[in-house]
Amino acid sequence: MDTYADMIIFVGWPDTGAIMRRLDDGKNTKDGKPGNMYQYLGATDEERQKNFGVFKAWIGEDAWTHKRWDAKGDMPGVSKHELEKMKVKY
């Protein structure tokens, strides 16, 4: 991700929730397991939690979702209402 526009693809659309699933600290998952990129948010757990909080606030606390965009409509995906909760501009 070299640009803001590239990053938004993984936040808003079309790869909705991709960054959230990977950076999540595990408190938002059924199994409590952090995402595969959470470890890169800092050298210590304290630093990771701080950086995770910044990212989550940037997206929007109420907009944090692991749902995917479902263009086909064959499974419950992120809704337009959920996308509108995002603070990040896309």
C-alpha cells in the first residue's frame, strides 16, 4: 500500500474489512486470536495496543468490522449503513 487510495481499498471498498481482520487484537473475534499483522503494530504489547487504538479511532470505533463486501448478495456482508459509519474518507 503505497498511497492513501490503495489503503482505502482494504478498509472501505472493495476489500472491506481486510485491514481490520488483519490488525485486530483478538478482542473482536470468536476465538480471541489476533490478526496476522497485529504483531507488527509495535515491539511491545503496550505499543501494539496504543497503535491499534489509533488505527481503530481513525476508522471509527463503531465502524470496525470483519465483514467482507458481498457484491453477489449470497452471504451477509457489510451493509451500506455500516460503511457510512466509517470516519475515514473514501
